[in-house]
Amino acid sequence: MERIIQITAGRGPAECTWVVAQVLKKVLEEAQGQNLETVLLQREAGSENGTVETASIAVRGKNADQFVDSWIG
């Protein structure tokens, strides 16, 4: 099964793009720790170095549903 996670700063201030970058990193680390396959489908860099405006990640594996559901919100 494949699920997709989108992380975005939306219309938030520039600081939100730093948070998106940190969340993206955490999602990828946790997925790897749960032996899930991830594919970065799309990533738009923020205006500041090391920031991300938006990213989409495909998550595949046995518990992909549960993993993605834990990140909703």
C-alpha cells in the first residue's frame, strides 16, 4: 500500500518553512526506523537556506497506513 504525506508552510511566515524542513527530516527518519520505503515526490525550497516551502512524500510498506495516520494534523 502507498500513502502520500504533504507538508507545507501554507501562508505562514518564513519561520514556518524552517519547521517544514524539520518535520520532513523527522518523517523520513521515523519511516526508515519502521522499515518503510519513502520517495520524495516533490520539494520546493524556502527563501532561506535549509528551509522547505512544501514537500510531498510517498510512503510504502506494511504499516504505511498507520504511519501516515500518526502524522495527520
